[in-house]
Amino acid sequence: MFVADESARMMCFSLTRALRMAGLAVAVALALGACGDQAPAPAPGAQPPVEQAATQTVTPPTQAVSARVAAMSIDQLRDAARKAQAEQRMYAPAGDNAMEYYLALRDKQPNDAAVASALTDLMPYALIATENSIGRDDFAEAQRLYALIEKTDKAAPALPRLKQAITDAQASLAQRQQQQQTEQEAAERERLAKLEEERKQLQLQQAQQQQQAQQQAEATRQAEAARQAEAARQAEAARQAEAARQAEAARQAEAARQAEAARQAERPTASDLRAISTPTPKYPPEALRAGQSGEVLVEFTVNTDGSVGSARVVRGTPPRIFDREAVAAVKRWRFQPIAAPVTTRRTIGFKPGN
């Protein structure tokens, strides 16, 4: 929420670079001061920092330049700085950016004008990045960048403002977190109060339900007594009806038994079958050539007109050699008409030469 307008900062940076190239050192200092002192507009709806925030201080990292970078040689630092600038690693990541490389070079060559110029060019990038880090509550990154700016120029006009911005943002974040915690606690209290109200309502409902249950139990008891009396009356009537039904069922069963016995006496059996035509089966050519013999037990049903309705192999010796011809022959058999279908079995033999 403290991020400055990036376009305005880049315009200041371009103006500063033009004045420096023209050799106007005093104008450069004034331009840097103007850009650095430009305070960012607060975000809409931002809360004012708490009073204690003004007394808090920013604690930057102990070392702005990492030990690895500080240990590099002058030539290594120059190469690394040029590469970092070419790859747009102006101020990040930590330990591998142009600003750290140039700061380490300046420590080794304090009077190098080119290094000082490069650091002057990199300052606006670091300033904008610091404000962006503050805006997204990334205080560790903001403090790292603050340390880079402070090491670049301890008298940079933007330093006090950045320090206060970090402090204010930290206080604002703490305030938001406290507000969130307060809201959560209020929501929890409301939830517990609602649960308590629901518990009381449940107790009232349970009391009402218990009273209704007692009334219903009494009504049910009375109804059950009446039901049992009616059930006893109906049971006696049912017993008498069942006795009458059983007597009638016994009479009907006896009549049915006698009728079935009469039907069985009239029903034809296998001994009643009189064959009219029983063609012999064909001898399978393979079995005939091999001189193989056998027999097939066939079960078949003779219809009332004397034709064979269905036939199946019960057993074949040897299996499956003569089955097909045996069934085909039986289906061509004809018998005298009979009163009812009869199922029987016949064994058909197969012998070479017969």
C-alpha cells in the first residue's frame, strides 16, 4: 500500500541519468533527492498506523553483500555484475544480483567512477522493488533491499521514508491480524451463543415430546387392550373357520387323491407303446472303417400322435461316436397313438456287419 507510481520513478531515473551524463553533479543530487523523497500515496481505505509504530525501528540484515560475493576477485565481480545487468538481475535474487556485485567492487575499489555510476543507475530499481515488497508484506525482502540502498548511500533521502514505511506496514499487518483474530473470536462467541440457544430449544422440544409420548403411551395402552380383546374374538372365529377349512381341505384332498389314482390307472406307460416304424440308425463311416462297435442309451418322449417329440443321449459307449446317428434314428421312429405323452429309454447297439 506504500508502493510509489513506477512510471513517475522511472521518469525521475531517466532525468537523473541525463543530467549525470551532462556532468551536472549538483543537479544529479537534487534529482535523486526529489525522486527519493517522493512519498507514495496511501492505498484507499488504508488504516492509520498505530501510535507505537513511530517508535519501532527496522532491523536490516547484518550484511548487505553476501560473504560469497565479498570473497570474489575484482575481475570476477566485474564479469558477474555485467552478466547480472544483461539478464535484468538488478537487485535480486539475494547473493546473485548486479547491485551486490557493484557494492563489493566499490569496497575493493572505492574511487572507481564507473562502479559509482552503475550503483547510481541501480538505485531507482531497488527503491521501487523495496516499496513493492512492502506493499505485499514481504518484509524480509524489503529489509534486504533496504540494506542494499543503505550500503549504496547512507545519506539517501529515501531511507527514512522506507524505514518508516516498513515499520508502518508491519504495524498495519499486525493490526489486521489482530482485527482478524478479534473477528474470529466474535464469530466463535456468536457460534457458541447460537449453539446454546439451540440446546435450550432442543431441551424444550424434548420436554414437549416427552409429554406427548406419555399421552400417546396411555392412548396406545387403551387401544392395545381393546385390540387384544378384538384379537381374542377374531382368533376364536379364525380357529373355528380353520377347523372348517381343514375339514374341507381334507375332503378335497381325498377326492383329488382318488381322481389322481384314477388318472394314473388310465395313463399309458412305456409298456403300452406299440412301435409302427423303428428305422435302424446309420453306421458312422469312420467307426465302420475302424470296425468299431458300441451302444447308445437314448431317452425320448412319444407324443399322443405316436411321433417322437424330443430325444437326448443319456450315455454313449464309446462317448460321442454313435450319439448323433442314434438320436437321428430315434426321432424317425413312429408308434401307435396313445392317450398321453410317454417318456422312455432305449439302448441302440452298433455292430459292424449288422
